[in-house]
Amino acid sequence: MIEISSTPNLDDSYRVPALEKGLDVLEHLAGSADAFTLKELSEQLERTSQELFRVVNTLLLRGYLLRDAAGRYRTSMKLFEMGNRQAATQALVARAMPHMERLAETTGESCHLSIVVQDRMLVVTRAECAADVKISVRVGATYDMHLRVSGRVALAWMPAERRADYWKRHPESQSNESSIEAELARIREQGFEAADSPIIVGGQDFAAPVVSGGEVLAVLCMSRLSRVGEASQRSEFAAAVARSAASISAEFGNPEAGLVPLPASAEVEKRSRRKSAVR
């Protein structure tokens, strides 16, 4: 019988003293209902104030600690929010996967689900198809929102003031920003996006939002390659992704999930031709 230890036997040389100090502070404060000054923390953790000064200030700047007028520190809600976010993501993946697997089976194309994390899209899960040749996006991949089709769908549903803050952190030329904003308005109006891939020659991206309470929980995206000799099926794939995203939205009690505008074949093809002509 092979026994697997729950605690890995790591060499002490792998330890990071500064990180250990930070964790000591967080664990100590999280385990107490009281707030403490730097001096009190130093005494209770049996470390010097000089050791903890930079650690505590870094945790304060990153939002893990709060400091009152008397200079006492306590934990913020950030760790709680991070735990809730993890649980929420797991619930999202669990509810989305049956719909994504059905989409992959019926279209013969892989699809993936992304969420917004700190101005970037993060791929949290994918459903594979049985095709020998396919585009498969790595779970854990991240990218700037305005540089990918699924990211632009997320931006399209973001409130205007949050988009303005996004552009401050990710500046583009005035002409580029105006052009992207016009594209975002079109995406909001039609309720989905179908476009040539910005990174793969011959690739096509289809993306639609998963919405609850007027906010985007995630973006469902299908990326596929054009096959030699195939008739254009852009409208059918766009409709399939939009329907699947609406079905996932309904899992979260979105009363408007059934009202998501689904793309009509002729209209999608017309928009695709107009966008290609502009390029």
C-alpha cells in the first residue's frame, strides 16, 4: 500500500520569510475580534516592529488590512470576498458545464467560459468536442479584455463609468478607443458577437454573455477554424452560442434570459460582410 502524506515534506530552503510574516499577521488578526497596533502585533507574534512594518503596510496597501484612527489594524473583507468568489466560480462552472457539453456535442466545436478578474478575462472551464482538428483554449489563460472577442463582449455589458476607468488603466489612442466603443455599442445591441479571430488566421470566434441581475457573470465563447470547402455557417454557430449562454443565464434566475436576441442567419452574414469590408 502506498501512503500519501497530506503534508508535503518540503526542505526549509523553500521557505519565504517575508511571506511567512505576512501569513502570520493575517492568521493572527483573522483569529481575533480585536484590532491591534503594530507594537501589539510585534509582541504577540514575537517579532520586532521593524520586521513587521513593511509587511503590514503592504497588506494594508493591497486591501487585506484596515487601519483605524488610533493606528490599530484588523482584517478587511477581502479574504472573505476571495473565498466567496471561488465558491461562486465553482457554482458557475457546475451549472454551465451541462449546457457547454451539449453545445460542444451539437456543433462539433469546443467552447470555453471566461470571467473578468482585475481587468482581464480568465478562462475557468471548457467543454471539448470529439473533432480531430479543433481550437482548444487553455483553462487558466488570461488576456486583456479589449484584445479578444469574448473580452469585448464583457466590456460591452460593463457600465459606462467602469469602462471609462478601464480605458484609464489600458489607454489606447482616441481613434482606437472610439472605434472600440462603437463596436461595443453594436455588440450590446445585437446581444452577442460573431467575428474573425484577432489572433488566428482562418479562425472564427462566437461569444455571448451569461447575465444575472443585469450584470455579466461570464462570457461563453466558441472558437473554430474554417474548413476547406464548407459553406458559411457563421449564423448557425452564433445562434447556438447565444442560445447556450441564455440557457446558462436562466440557471441563475435571470428573468430576461429567454429574451436574449438570437441572431438571424441573414443578419449575421450581412454584419460579417460589413465588418470584413471595413477591415
